[in-house]
Amino acid sequence: MKTVIVYKWARNAEDAAVRSDGSVDWRNAKMTAGEDDFAALEAAKAIAGDDDLVGLTIGDGDASWALARGVLQAVSVTDAPHLTDNASTAAIIAAAVRQIEGVDVVVIGDSEEYAGVPVALAGLLGWPAVAHVGSAAVSDGRVRIIRKQGRNEQTISIAAPVVIAVSAASPEKNIPGMKEQLAARKRPITKLTLAAVGAGCDDRLSSTATKLPETTAARVFAGDPAAAAAQLVAALRGEGVL
Amino acid sequence: MSHAWIIVTEEKQVAALTLAARGMGGRVIAVVVGPRALADATAAAGPDEVKWVETSQDRPPEAYAGPVARMIAADAPRAVVANATAEGRVLAGMVAARLGAAVIPGGLKLSASGDKTVVERADLDGKVIETVETTGPVVTFYAGDDAANEGSSCASIEQVAADDAADIKVERVEPAAGADAGINKAAVVVSVGRGLKRKDDLEIVRGLADVLGAEIGCSMPVADDLGWVEKERYVGRSGQHIAPRLYIAVGIQGAPQHMEGVRGAKVVVGINNDPDAAIFKSADYGIVGDLYEVVPALRAALGE
Ligand SMILES: Cc1cc2nc3c(=O)[nH]c(=O)nc-3n(C[C@H](O)[C@H](O)[C@H](O)COP(=O)(O)OP(=O)(O)OC[C@H]3O[C@@H](n4cnc5c(N)ncnc54)[C@H](O)[C@@H]3O)c2cc1C
Ligand SMILES: Nc1ncnc2c1ncn2[C@@H]1O[C@H](COP(=O)(O)O)[C@@H](O)[C@H]1O
């Protein structure tokens, strides 16, 4: 099935520091692919089989991420800005998907941070979707996915066209080496603009403030281990959990 | 004042979704996609009205995204709140597209102020709370705490026909690997991370678990990369989700992916030699120190 793998290349939210006044410091944040994207790519390869697999990314990041992982062609909407509204981000991706002819399946990382992007994308395309997918394959002309749901594992089958949002179970293990990176540079990236795909870039949300959550910090005991242990045991007895 | 909808596909957090939607100041209408029992439970959890879409045996809630979206869009609410589950999000995504709504993950609190809708949302794994506003409709995935049922009245339930479900079929459901692992039922879990230097040192942690009558758990790398503990015992996003009375994390950094597995725990304790370890931000109690000293000391203190 002709498959599009959507990936992102963005600031790593894990590197963002929150200052004591609740403002966010992104200065030490490194650029990274989405945490779930490599797992999404694996699923996309399984679904595409011998048919076309096209990489799609938005923003000014490194579009070669997918090319270094065996994808032969990629499309990038380079002037897409960062938007708070996940539906606006999805609208840009949807517009780009429409530029690619004959797509059966869109596979995308089911990122916690942008949990609205895959589902709004499906909504905008008017396609059915399943999220939190672990792995995928194609048989009898249908996409079959496996996902965990609570303590169960479900096998679900869906007719194309469909959006599949994949969650990674672990960090990426086989990171491409120099050879793959070099090969990636020779592969074609079609650079598009918002205007060319017919997408807008307004964020419907305005961010008016950020603040620290009202969590009470842990009661931390330090110093002599025996004394700290005794204090902890007393506290846990007080909580009634021992 | 404006009414709002909630999308319900499971019994969890229905009262909390209702409460969040009440923030808009008006009536709350629930659309329930699932069996009759779920509609009944929802009706008792606080919304003013319940619309029930019955799912057939082999169809997941996602198959009904189209009809649900059409129903909600016809009513043009300013806010829709769903759980952040796979099912809840897919339904909400279709609704958002139909409504032309902004989509906001991490929703904690909603309010209407004049023609503006204001949403507080958790961002950066809950490290910060952002306030966003818009004049258009919003769809948000709820990320706040659970709440108790509002009042005791029961909303009326109206069944809504949905004969144009999408072609999605549940072909098989079986217990996931490790679903019956003891750690899932344990009242106390002592969990170990990469702070442990050698496999043999697990004995130290077992000693503590023994006096507590606890099961052993671990972080993902301890099971996955090191293979020191069985895979079915690792806790977190992709591992076990557990809800013990007491969870003691020994030499575990407290990565968000790990902590996701213990959201249901009553009391979380972190033992770590790094005073800046993330675990001290999400735990209830902590001891800063070398686990090789602290764990035996804790065992001794418990024996007294
Ligand atoms: C998609 C994805 C899914 C993931 N899912 C999971 C998951 O389900 N579960 C999970 O656990 N992880 C998961 N991870 C990995 C997670 O991000 C962390 O890398 C992992 O939890 C770290 O394990 P750790 O805390 O044991 O190790 P480390 O990060 O190495 O931390 C070890 C800690 O031990 C402390 N320490 C060292 N020596 C001592 C000592 N002598 N005494 C006391 N403390 C000491 C250190 O200060 C440090 O804080 C996932 C990652 C990804 C990308
Ligand atoms: N699933 C996704 N696929 C592609 N791009 C995305 C996805 N989710 C978010 N984005 C974009 O990735 C970028 C993230 O920006 P930031 O994390 O702020 O540096 C923005 O341009 C987002 O709109």
C-alpha cells in the first residue's frame, strides 16, 4: 500500500528547563526526531511492502532523518512554523498529504507532546484512525495492527485509507551510521512551502501565561543513612502505607 | 456561559471530564460510545444529558468517529473534552475537524470569559502549566486528576443510531504478556534502576522487598538492556502500569516514561544519590544517598 511516514524534527522537550517563575528556557534544547517516529517508520515499512513509501516532515528541520533510515524520497514543508494548536499543525500535514498522489496509509508517531496531531490529521483527511499502535502489517488487503489496551493486547484490522499513530516501546536501537547518513544526502527531498500546499499558518491559540504546577515537592531526607531511614519509616507509618 | 460536550469511551474519569466541561459555565452533554452499562455509569457521574452510541461486539469505539463528530458538530459547542486515551483522542480528532476546533492536549481546566475560551494545560510532561485562549471552539484531552461523582441525580439516556460505522474490526483480544505478573496486584513494590552496579547486588534490594512483603520491579533498561530482572516486571509507559499502596524507586532517575507506570500508586518514595534527580520532583518522599547504604539502613529501620 502506498504509505506516507510523517516525522518531525524539533527541539527536544526533555531538554527544556522550567525556571522558578514558570517561564521555559529552551536554550539547551537539542534538535531531535520524535521519540515515537522510528517505531512509526518500522510500521510504515511493513505496511508499504514493495509499494512507495514517502517521508513527510514540516518545519525547517533535517528532512534526511527518514532518508537515512531507508526511505527513498521525502517531502518537506519548510516554512511551517511551530504552532500550539495541534489541529493547525495537522492541517499543514493534511495539505501536504493531499499533494502526494494515491496515498493509502499515513503513519505518524503518536507523540505524547503532540497527542492531537495524528487524530486531528485523520479528522481533516476524513479517514478512520487508530492510535497507540505497537506494530502493523498488511494482509488480505487490510491493515492489521497490534496495540496494548490496558492489560490486553488487541489485533485490529482496518480498510485503507487510514491513519495509523504508532507509540514506541523503547528508545531507538539501531541508529544509522555514517554510511547511511551519506546515502541519505543523495536521496531527493522535495521542498514545498505553505503557499504551495495551500495551507495557512495561523495558530488559533494564543499562549497568555506559563506557571509552575502546584505539586508539593517530595519530603526529602538526607544525611546519615540510618537517621534518614528512620525518618522515612516514621513518615510512611504516618501515611498508613506500611 | 456555554454548554460543552464530553466524549466517553471508558468508565475512568467520567466525573472529572464532566467537572472540567462544567468550567464553561453551562450544561454538559456526554456522548457515550460503548455498551449500555457504560452509558448507565456515565449518567450517574454528573452530566446533564447522555447520548448513547451502542458499539457492536467486533467494532472499537473509533469506528463511530464519523457519526459522533456529526452529532456534536450539529450542536456547535464551544468546548469538547475527551480522555487522552487512543479511543478518546481518535473520536475527538474527528469532532475537531468537523467543528473547526483547535486541539489542545493536556487540558486541566476550562473557562469561558466573554467570547474567549481559556484553557489551562499541562505541558512538557507536566513540568509547566500553560494558559491558552481562543475565540473559536476547542477540543481538549483531559490530563488532570480524577474527581468524585457530582451529586446523586441521574441524567436521561438517549440512544442515537449510528449505522455508518467505519470498517474497523477488533479481530482478537488476549491478555498482554505479563498481564498476570504478581507486580500488578502487589500492595508494595520495590523497584530498581540503573543505579545498581551489578546483578548480584539485586540481593540487597530483595532484602528490603522481603521485610516489606513486596514484589520486585525495575526500570526498562534493567530488564531490557541488562536482563537482570524479568521483562514482565519493568514499570512504565511500555511496561507495567501498577497501582500499589507504596512504590519505592531505588536508583531510578524518574524519567517521565517510567513514572507513567506508577501514576496510580498511593505513595512514591525515591532513593537516589543525586539530589537533583527527577524522581524527587514526582515522589512523595525521598532519601538522598547511596543506595548501598540507604537500602540496608531502611531494612534495619523497618525491622525495629
Ligand atoms: C519510547 C520510550 C519508552 C520508554 N518506556 C520506558 C518504560 O516503560 N519504563 C522505563 O523505566 N523506562 C522507559 N524508557 C526509558 C526512560 O526514558 C529512561 O531512560 C529509563 O527509565 C532510565 O532508567 P534508570 O532510571 O534505571 O536509569 P538511569 O537514567 O541511568 O538512572 C539511574 C539513576 O540512579 C542513580 N544512582 C546511580 N548510582 C546510585 C547509587 N549508588 N545510589 C543511589 N542512586 C544511584 C542516578 O543518580 C540516576 O538517577 C522509555 C524510553 C523511550 C524513548
Ligand atoms: N507529528 C508531527 N509531525 C510533524 N511535525 C510535527 C508533529 N508534531 C508537531 N510537529 C511540528 O514539529 C515542530 C515542533 O516544534 P518545537 O518542538 O517547538 O521545536 C513544530 O513545527 C510542530 O508543529
